[in-house]
Amino acid sequence: MICPFCGFSNTKVIITREVAKFNEVKRRRECENCKRRFTTYERIERNLPTIIKKDATKENFSREKLITAIQKAAGKRRINNENIQEICKTVEITLEERDTAEVTSMEIGKITMRELKKYDKIAYIRFASEYRAYTELKEFVNEIEELLKDEQE
Ligand SMILES: [Zn+2]
């Protein structure tokens, strides 16, 4: 870290403090040359891709929007908040691991569905009907039949 006062390149860290609320690390540093002190903040940069929607417009990934979509799919069945947060976390991690700049909303839908299926099968079907944009009704019926098979096992 270069000293903002004299431009010297060696500074030592005096205090390191985690700022949990902002997911930041705050560091108090001292320049080894001019002995002046300054503060730096370090934060993790999330590497979430831009979403390309069905109408080809782009938007930033938003956990709030994903939560709304899941809640809408769950309807009156109410998936508990903790589970929804878990689903969102998994979706975000999956997207980050792919390390691509852009992803289609349909792709996000697929990842979300896969997770939703673990918690609530009806919500999953509702979400699927909205996001998967089945090309044929038959495809959708197959999906439901698959689920019913799972249920019987
Ligand atoms: Zn300095």
C-alpha cells in the first residue's frame, strides 16, 4: 500500500478490524517513511454475472429479485426464509464458480429450480412453469410425472 502523503511504498498495519456488517476489513496503517497514519478498507468483490432476460435486456443479479421470484412460486405454501436464503446462496455460488460475464435468466431459473426441488416440489413446479418456458406441454407433463415417481420411491 503506497502512502498517500509521501508516496513511500512500505507501510505497516497497526490495527486490523473486521466490519462484519459490510463484509469489510478495516486497516489502520502507518507509513514507515513519514510516520503518518491512514485507513484502508478491503472488501470481497462478488463476481456475479449480468443477467440476459428473455427480451434480451440486461440487468445486474439481484438477490432481492430472486427471493421475490421464489416467494411468488411458493405462493401460500411459504418456504421458510432460511431455506430461501440457502437457495439464493447456492445459486450465487454456482454462478460465481462458472466465472462468466453473462448468464441468461433461464439458466438462473434452472439452477434455482434444482435447489427449490429439494425444499418444496409444488413450488418447484410453479417456478418451472414460469421460468422454464416449456416448448411443449408434453415436456411439462413429463417433468411432473418424474416428480411423482420420486415421491413414490
Ligand atoms: Zn509517508
